Amino acid sequence: MFDNKPTLAGERVTLRPVGLEHVAGLEKLLTDPEVTRLTGSHASFEPGVAEKWYATRGDHANRLDLAILADGEYVGEVVLNELDIDNLSCNLRIALISDQASKGYGTEAIRLVVDHAFRTTPLHRISLGVYSFNPRAIHVYEKVGFIKEGVLRDALLWEGQWADEIVMAVLRTDWALA
């Protein structure tokens, strides 16, 4: 379903298929303490992991990994993954390098990729999970059309504190396809 790896251009960001030219940005993203907290990532990343990961993303028709570029610089990534062809659904995840947050890049990137997915595939549902301690992201998701569907209580243990995961989704029927 995601055989085509497009470049999507907005007013502030351009989304490009991830590749080896984005490895340094991914390494910065993966080692950013605020990013790991907001994504709930407990993994530590060995040198070379980013290169191996980005070298193979274009080979997968079941996911779409796009680098978010602002003024030509890597500021994060947005991904459609966990494709369920039988139910025409997938997951969305996004991460921005922490010093690039609150600039509108994430909002525009989400709008671009969701619009692309609904315009070019038969997808009906795009869902995501966001931790309760990330109200900024929750606000962005709601602003672009995602609706809260439920809560996974105490889904993440982070530095001795439990956090809920909020499940949100947008349906093709919710999305304004002009």
C-alpha cells in the first residue's frame, strides 16, 4: 500500500523518504532525552543503528517513513506503520528534535501525511498513541482532526512514574477531502 515513497511539500516543511542522508538527524533524534521521554522509548541505540534503519526503510511497502525537513534541515520524522490491510488501518507516529518543537512543523507534517494517505490509498483509519504527560502533542492531534477514543491506563513506567496512553484516531470520513 505504501509502495510509492513520495516527497510532500507544505508551506513550512517538506517530507522526503528517509535515506542515508538523514542518518545524522535520526541519531540526534534517537539520543534526545526529551524525545525519548515523550515517545516512551527505553531503548538505547548503538552506533550504526540509525544507518542500518534508514538504509532499509524504502524497501517496505507496509510502511511510509518520511524525514521532516525545514529549510532543508532534518527536524524529525513522521511514519505510517503497523499497516492492517484487512481493516484498512495503520498507525501514525511522529518525533521532532526537541529544539524544533512548537514551530508548527509537526502540525503541518501530520496534515501532509494524513492527507496523502487518504487521497492515495484506500485507508479508512489512522490511529496513534500519545502519553498523558504530552498535552502539547494531544492539542496538535486534536487540531488536525484526531479524536480521543480511549485510555490505556498506566501503560508506561517512566522514571518510577506511571503514565496513561491516550488512543486517538482519524477516519477517512472525518477528514475533509477537498
